[in-house]
Amino acid sequence: MPLKSAIFYFSQQGSTKKIAEKIAEGLRYAENSCKLFRFTKISEDLNLISGLDFREYQLIGFGTPVYYFHPPYHLIEVLDSLPDLSHAKGFLFCTSGGNPGATLYKMKKILDKKGLKIIDGYDKWIGRDQHRCYSNFRESSLPSSLGHPNQKELEEAKQFGKSLISKALNPKTSEKLDFWSNICL
Ligand SMILES: Cc1cc2nc3c(=O)[nH]c(=O)nc-3n(C[C@H](O)[C@H](O)[C@H](O)COP(=O)(O)O)c2cc1C
């Protein structure tokens, strides 16, 4: 049976979107399918969530940019509003300027309450880090983040998606528990 997946992501400046699209490409390998949903405004996102039948999906992914070592409040609120997801497996990802902190751990904590079994996650992809505090730099961006996510990272994201298919279909795949959780802020 082909795997039916959905990816929900928030992306203000486009880096997380690029990674989400590549993961989806990987998840669409062979007969498998993957739908993409982009969170935009909280009121619209809450409407989207309440109108969806999540039982359609066996694998559900969530992606986000990192804001101050955490998921954005926007995403936290939307995750909090999710229904029971104990029928499905899940995965998490983020893009950051290089310091993702406890972002995926915090997302997992919320999704644990929804019964979603998180089987994988990746927090090492760099996104273009544009911020007012970098106004002295070219394009107001952290120099080390320019050009990211690059071709190598996009290909990694596609392979990550492809690798999730067998993990999701295997009933013996264990929960991923080793997310960085050392919050000192
Ligand atoms: C308000 C704000 C806070 C951020 N905080 C962090 C942070 O704590 N650590 C980090 O590595 N990157 C941080 N970033 C960089 C973003 O996580 C990164 O640029 C991300 O790829 C943006 O994703 P997007 O293009 O999908 O919006 C921050 C960016 C913004 C705008």
C-alpha cells in the first residue's frame, strides 16, 4: 500500500518552504503521495486544521524556522489546536541560522500530547538568516547563512523524505527520543 503523507510548515522568508518542498518530493517517490500545507495567519491556520480529516494521513510532518532557539509562538498555538493524531507517525524539521536550540524538542512535547509518534527529525539545515540586527551586513543577512539552503541541503532534504517512507511503513520503527532539550534561556 502506498504511503499517504502531509507536511505542515510555517515559513516567513522562504527557506523552510524550500526544504518542505524537497522533503515532499522525496515522500512522493514511486506511488507514494504527500500534501503540503503552509501556515500563514493564525486564524486561517486554525480554520484549516479544524476542517481537515487527519485520518487520511499515515505520516504527518511539521516544519518551522527557529525563533530565539524555539518554535515561533504562531506554530506553538497551531500545534496546540491539533486533534488526536495517535493513528499516525510524525516527523519534525526546522531551518535556522545555525543555532536551532530546543526547537524540535519543544514541538515534540506538544505533539506527544496529541499521541503522534515522532519517528524522525532533523534540525541542521541552514536558512537565510535575515534580521534587522544584521543591518550592517550584505542583504541584512548573517553572512554564514547567505546561499542557504544550498543544493547539498536541498538534496539531503529530498533523501530525508525518501528515507521516511520505509520508516513510516515499518511497524517496528521506534520513536525518536534524542532531540536536544537543554534549554538554558
Ligand atoms: C525573529 C527571528 C529569530 C531568530 N532566531 C534564531 C535563533 O535563535 N537561532 C538561529 O539559528 N536562527 C534564528 N533565526 C534565523 C531563522 O531561524 C532562519 O533564518 C530560518 O531559516 C528562517 O526560515 P524561513 O525563511 O522559512 O522563515 C531567527 C530569525 C528571526 C527572524
